[in-house]
Amino acid sequence: MTRTALVTGASSGIGAATARQLARSGVQVLLHGRDEDRLAALAAETGGTALVADLADPGAAADLAERALKITGSVDLLVNNAGLGWAGPLPELSEEKLRQLVAVNLTAPLELTRALLPAMLERDRGQIVFVSSIAGRTGVAGEAVYAATKSGVDAFADSLRFELHGTGITVGIVVPGVVRTEFFERRGRPYTRGTPRPVSAERVAAAVVRAAARPGDYYVPRWLRFPVALRGAAPGLYRALAARFGAES
């Protein structure tokens, strides 16, 4: 039986790379994104199905889940990857942009998961993977709202793991650092730091595939677990170092 996967944010970057890797392994991919032309090209390349939607719109996530189930009858793997960024002083963040960040980065994955989970539970089979961010685990100056949405995704995913313990549904979390995609251009501020060096979208996509097969937390690159551990073990020291060397990307 062919497995099916819904990948959000598949127009480019991590989502597109993930869809390609899944398709190469024989998974039927449902490709969500906002760019109709890019999705059509990716669908032709992967044999997948394009589902255009703007997850910032009210009700869009529930509608996307319904469309996905109508096409395939079931979704075996949900990859919650779609995300928006914004960088700058908090007072400069518009109310509209703030609502978009929360809607796409936090509300949409919660709603999609809630909509698709009942069918997974009925079959006692399924995988859910969340693409979070190191910003959600350490905080980043100039990206307070983005970091807050990703922190919320982390808390939701961890809580869902506890809730689904003993079922056939697994939860994985991928925590990337700086990724070589269009994300930074779209957030309104390019990435200019020399370190850490950006990793490829393909590398993060490989972690997404691993998280589906072997659920857990996957840091990309792996050394990112160390600042997270330091923040947990010695928060005062971590904050002092972050303030000294700068945490803005």
C-alpha cells in the first residue's frame, strides 16, 4: 500500500526538498504552498498533487485537511513545515504581520494536526513531524514573535507525544538553525553573520524523513543541542553569553 504524506510549505526550501526525498522513496505526496506555479512544477517532478492555500486565512488549515483526505482517503504522514519569518524591533512589527506569523507558524499546524489526527487514530497508524526552529528553544533578538510561535510548536508537539503514547501515531520534531533558503529574504532582513554557517534545505529534509521513521528531536546541525542544554542547565550563564556575543541573526 502506497503511503501518503501532506507537506506544508512545499513551494520552496525545506518543504520542497522534503517532498522530493519522500517521493523518491515511493511516498505519494500532497504538496501545499502559496505559489501555484512552483507547486505545479514540483507536482510534475514528483508525481504529487498540488494544494494551493494561504494558511494565514481563517479556516484555511481545516479546508486543506479536508481536501487532502478527499484526494487520498488518508494521510499517513503530516509534515508541518510551512512558516513565515520577520526580523526587526518589535514596535516596528505591524499588527497584520503579527497575526500572519501566529496564524501560519502556530495556529495552522495545530489545526491541521487536530483535523487529520482522528483518521490516524482510527487506523492506529500515522506520523506527524513538526519543523520548528532553534529560535524557539533559545530565543533570538529581533525575532521575538517568530521565536514565540516556534516555542509554541515545540510545546504542542511534546504534549502531543505524551497524549499519543501507546498508540500507533508518532511525533517527531526537527530543529534547524540557519538554512540556506529564501526564508531570510522573505522575512525582510538577510542573514549576514559569519557563524553559524547556513546548512542546506536537503540536509534538513533528510532529518524530517528520519524523524518520521524514528521519532525524536533532530537538531540540524547537531551541535545546536549544546546551547539548548546550556540554557536549560545554566540559564544565567547562557543569557550573559547571548547578550555578550549577540543572538540576533
